[in-house]
Amino acid sequence: MALAKAKGAYKGRKASIDREVVSNMIKAGSSLTSIAKSLGISRQSVHRIKAELAL
């Protein structure tokens, strides 16, 4: 696996959540629950993104 990563062949799964959209919704004052429902993701995912972005 290390060799594949070094060659760029092993990239993993593409991100399914647009962090910029979540960030903009948080900054706009939307509740975390409403963000999760509107994007079809879990509240925990919204919390994780919020923590990563330090908002």
C-alpha cells in the first residue's frame, strides 16, 4: 500500500460532504440539526466539520 500511495495510485475515497457549504451554513446562523437534515448527513458529521474548521 505504501508503494501505491507513493505512486499516487492509492488515493482513498472522494469526500462526499462539501465542507464549504457546511461552513457557509454555520456562518449564516443555521442550526447544526437543520444543516444535517438539509444536506442528508449526520449531525456528528456537521459537528466534526465545525471542529475541523474551528468555527
